[in-house]
Amino acid sequence: MITFRPIYGVIPIPVIYSRRLLGPWGSGRSYGVLVAIDPAKRHDRGLLEHELQHCRQFYRSLGLNALLYFLSKRHRYRQEVECYAVQLIYSENPTQDVGTFASYIHRHYGLGTYVTPTDARQRLSYEYYLRSSAVR
Ligand SMILES: [Zn+2]
């Protein structure tokens, strides 16, 4: 199944519900110009918004973020914190999920010793606070 979700109000992002485009870990994946979501998670709004935020990162960097994401731990860390903060906005239990997502950031993005779970939790909490308290 495929749907389209606009970002920035004008850019249609294809959302493909299929496990084939996913990596070895995770229920969603962004390819910059399109998003893949596990069909079992099709009602997970936070997951979708996380992946769409990666598409915004792609377009606002004119595609450069895709390269930086793979080359720079600092950049990858920043991008994931931003997307997990967006995901938290849609969480029914952000207090619990901030710890879960911080753990994901620490374990699943090749950040190794670059970021501890405590670092990730503090930074994610701060980013979430800024985004959730902003006028939307
Ligand atoms: Zn992500």
C-alpha cells in the first residue's frame, strides 16, 4: 500500500507500507524523498512523523544530510534526536518513551561510545521540551 503525505505543505512524500524497504532494525525508514513503514505499524502516527522529519532534513539540506548521516556521528546523533523529539510529541506516554527512545539512539545508530544513554536522554528531553512548548 502507498499513500502520500505532504511536507512543508507542498512536497508530496510517498509512504510505502512494506517490510521490504526496512533495515535490519526498526519499523520505519526514510530514504529522503520517500518513507517506508512496517504495515503492522500503520497506525503509529509518531513513527510516521519521525520518518517524515527525516525527509524535511533531506530537503532543507538539499540532500547533503544523507551523506553527513553516514559520515558523521555528531550529525547522525543530532538528526535522530530531532526526529525522536518529533515522535515524542505524538506519544501517549512521553515520560516513559523518552527513556526508550534514548536507549534506541544509544544502541541502534552506530554511535558506540559517542553518546551514553544519559546524554541521549538529556538531549532528547530538552529537544522535546522546546518542540512541545513551541506554538504550533
Ligand atoms: Zn530516525
